[in-house]
Amino acid sequence: MTQNKRSLEVAIEVDGEPYVWRIQRQPQWSSDVAGWRGMAIAVRHQEGQREAVLEFPPAPAPRRGTPLIKPPQVPPQVVAKAIAAAIVAGWDPHSRGKTVAILLDETGG
């Protein structure tokens, strides 16, 4: 897993294919949903156009003053499992079209 200094995208390889991902949304309070929303990552194939937003369930509410989550804090195995689960759920990273949102469990499955 390498990180480009110019962008916040992190490279990862899943089943021999190169992907890049970034944190799309930090865990946050939402008034339109029942309470806390979990972290979301945006992922795309390095040569593809279509992006997927992978949403994790909310963890316990963070304490006030807790620093933001940074990409190195997200385990690569969770990201890899989440990408594989998105593909199984029907996301085609080489197709064109709108961004796909996929809800995952806390382990990325």
C-alpha cells in the first residue's frame, strides 16, 4: 500500500488489480439519519472511471476532540475486503456511469 504525497489517494491491489481509495466521509452526526453515520471511502480502479462509495456502519460516537481518521489508520485488509465485496455486489469498476453507494458491515464484508 503506497500513498502519493500530492493526493490523499492510497493505492491498493485486490486480486491482482490496482485500485486507489480515499476517505470520502469521516464518521459524523447526521440529523436526517437516526444519529451517527459511519466512515465512507471512495474507491476506483486505477484505469477505470466509475467510482464506488463504500459506507461502513457507525462506530460508537467519538469523544469530543478526537482527531480525524487518516488513511494509514484504516487497515488495508478491511479496504481490500470492502472492494471485493463491492464487486460481488455488482459494482463494475470498468464501466461508465454514476457513483455507486454500497453499505458494508464493520469488517468490510
